[in-house]
Amino acid sequence: MLDPRIYRAALIPVLFALIVAAFSLSDRPRPIGTTLEPDAFSASRAEADLDAWAGDYPARRAGDSGDAALGARLARDFRAMGSYQVSTPSFEAETADGKRRLTTVIARQVGQPGPGLVVVAHRDALGRGARAELSGTAAMLELARVVRGGRLKRTVTFVSTSGGSAGLGGARDLAQRLPGRPGAVLVLGDLAGSTVRRPFVAGWSTGDGVGSLQLRRTVEAAVRKEAGTNPGGARATSQWARLAFPVTVGEQGPLVAADLPAALLSVSGERPPPADDPIVRSDPPRMQPFGRAALRTLTALDNTPTLGPGSSSHALVTLRKVLPVWAVRLLVAALLLAPALVAVDGFARVRRRHEAVVPWVWWIVAGAAPVALALAFAWLLGVTGLLPATPPEPVAAGAIPIGSAGTVALAAIGLVAVLGWIALRPALLRRAGVRTGGFRGEGAGAALLVTWCALAAVLWVRNPYAAALLVPGAHALLAVIAPEVRLRRGLAVGLVVVAAAPFLLVDLSIAGQLGLSPADFGWFCLLLVAGGVIGPLGWAIWSLVLACLVAALLVALRSRPSVAPKETPEITVRGPVSYAGPGSLGGTESALRR
């Protein structure tokens, strides 16, 4: 069924792609520096503001009275400085408590024409007090005091958002509300808490790509200079996982998704600190070096015309070099070429033998249908408001607890999947004229390979990092389904595990980066579906991938007895009585003479 010569010949482009990728590596953009010292930043004034706010407004859930009162107080403080144009637009957004009316405080100081600078911090919190989470807002107000009166040449805008604790409603609205295209957006998170998680600078997106690398390097250089510590960075494997499945709980996410150059600065990483996390008030207090790092970043950005080309990209940073996305796409295409060509050739061979293939494709589709139906039901629960809350952006662990309503929803979703398997799957199989038995035969193997390679091609067009997760399976499944390859059952099952391993590793990587336990990760994924973060195309693709893995496992578990070599029978009779062919009577005289 499968021609190994086609497979070997199609591996040659992989070497070419590797060479091209090696030569495509480029240097990282240099960080933007400044010689001006950020001495004007006062951590003591920022901490005084922080203590006053936390005492007056201990409860600040998004959209409640404490959140609104603190927003009004910030607006008054900005107006009192004299040089800012202050506005307070309101809008409705989904939060951890459902849909609420949120208010954004925008203070704008007009400077020279051109792209301006934006500083963002959210003021809401899920827990009472939450001083560490509020420290970004305190640092932002201190930065506004320092740069007022035209100290920066560019237009600078300070924004206090709400909804940052869950749902990122303020950042989503701000991405559409900002006038023009800013030169850079600096998002301030926890700058004073005791919880330390590296990397301190994050640029992950809730859409495709990652934030401006030059902006992130500029912020990292400022942290090294002022805090005297390594801000950390994501490994290549972690970057690949986040680029394959772009999710983040930081406020920079919606801004980067809107193609704005944004980066988050936070000592607790992109995850929010615990509500009871104490403020580090040692000498100097933690807010001092990180607040100075933020001021140094603004000063550096103010002294450069603009950032490098592209506010966001899909580039991968590895070995202190940048691998462009087109090189990743070329490499993934080369790795998928061999199994794709073998799958097409195998499909043609099977069809020439008049083996059915399309019905087995329907078998896979019917296996994916119950999963897709359950995901669609989860989305319907979110649309109708039957789930506790379904923000349109990822939320941090514990932001929206499962509770009794979530438990009932999970049970209902599982019941829908079971009913789909019992009722929908057999109906689809009968309509396609496929028996409901096992997945076997050369036609079934060809259907599995063609479906897997087709899914990889669709993902390759949309996201080459996600398509790369199907590469090990595309090669491993060739040996699993080939009838001429006799594998032991354990080895065949091991190859199916190899096909599924990339998805498991990516899930573990994302869960580790976001601090999600296995139960939290399942609830996290359900909220992504219910909130519409993962759309119908995602339901269909990943349901089909799961169905393909199940089909491959059935093939691997099937008994595959070894075939004994045929023995050549000993020839004892050479003719009806004896051999009477040429030369049977001895050589002729003419032949003997020769």
C-alpha cells in the first residue's frame, strides 16, 4: 500500500529547509537605551497612594462601587495635575461576575505630532485588599506626576482600566478606543509584591503572534539596569507552545492581538499575585527599582523615532537569534511533504484495488461529531448565560470558580457527548453506508492518513506552529497503518502515543506557565470554548484530530500476526513421466563441437 521509495525521496527537501532556516536566523533587535537617569520616581509617594486606596476601597471587583469610586478618584488626581485631558468612557463587558458596566479613566498629555506612548494599569481585583495587584496603578500615577508639564516630547496617555482581573474587558475596549496608532504601550502589573515569577516582561497575545521584540528588549534592559536582576525569558519550547495556542491572562494580550506594540512589566509574571500577597517595603522598596525601570523605558522610547518594523510577529527567539515565521512555515511544510505524498500515493493504490476510502473518512467524521457537538453545547451555555461567567478572553486560575453551576454544566456537556456517541454517530454512519464495527482494512488506513494530512495542511495555512504538532503523527502513523509493516502491538501503540505526545506536552507547558492544575486546565479550556475564544473551526479541527488518534489506536490494538515466509516446494517431477525438454537426451553433435 505504501511506497517507501516515495517517502525516502520526499525527505530530501527537509535538508534544504534546514539549511534555509539556518541561514534565515537574524540578530535580535537592539534595545532602545537612554542616558537620562530616572531619579524623579518616588516609591514613597506611590506607596502612600497605594495604602490610602487599599484602605478606602478594599473591595474592588470589576464594575462594583469600590472600583467605580477609585476610578473617579484617579480622574480627579489626573485633573489636579493640570496638564492632562481626562475622559472617563463607560462600556459593558463580561467579567468574573457576569456582564458589568465598567469605566476607563484616560489622561492624555499632548506632545509633538507623531505616535504617542501609552501606559496602562488595571485597578480592579477579585480579592479584598490586593495591594500588590494595585501597585501598578500607584506606579502609573507617580509616572504621570513625573512626566507632567511636557517632560516627554511625545504625547503620553495614562489609562486606568477595569476588568483586568478576569476577562480583560478594559484592555479589549482600549484597543478599539485609542486614537491613531501609538508608538508603544507599556502595561504595568504587580511592581511591589513579594511573589516573584520570571519572566518579568511578557508580550503574549490572545490572537496570533507575539508583541514587539524590540519593545520587550527595551523593558528588559531597563529592568537589568535599575533592578540589577535578570528579567528572565521564555524558552523556545515554551514560545512554540504559546504560538501554537495563543492564550494569555495579561492585559497586553488584547492590545497585541489588535496589532499594537505592547508589553507587560510585572514581578509576578503575567499571572496576577495572590490577594494577600504583601508589599515588599525593604530598603529600597521593591517598587523603587521597577518604577524607575518603567520611567527609564518611557524616556528611552521618547527619544527614538519609532520601534522597529512590525508591532507583533510570529518569530521564534532561540539561541539569541530570531527565526522568522516564513522559515518555520517552510520547515514544517518540508516535514509534512513525505507523509503527504505517501498518503496520496497510498490512496491511489487503494482505489485501483477498488477498496472503499470515503466511507472510512465518514467513520472518522462520525467519531468527531459527538465531541464537536459537546463543544457547541458548551458555547451555547455561555451564550445563554447558563454558565457562571464566560469572558471573551482567558482568565487566570481561580478567577471564575467552578461552583455548583459549573459542575452541573460539566455533567451536562459530558451527557451531550455520550448521547452524541449513542445516537448521532450511528445515524451518520448509517447515512454514509458504513458499518459500526472496527476500523480496519487498507481503505481505512488510507482514510486515516489522508484525513490527518488534510488537517495538517489546513493548520499549516493558519498557524504553522500548530501544524507542527501533527508532524510526528504524520510519520508515525505510516508504520501503524501499513499492512506490509508487521509491528508488535506494543510498538504500534507506542507510535500512536508518539502522535499524541505533542498535544499533551503543549497542554502541560501552557498549564505550567499559567499555574493551572489538571482540573483547572479542563475548566480553563471549557471557558475558552464557552466564551468564544475557540471558535467553530477550532472545535472541528481538534475533534477530528482526536477521532484520528482513536482510529489509529484501534488499528494498533488489532492483532497483527506475523506472516511465515512461503517455502519453495522441491521439484520431483519434471514432466508427465520424465523431463523431455531440449537437451534431455544429451548434447547434439553440433553442440558438442561448439
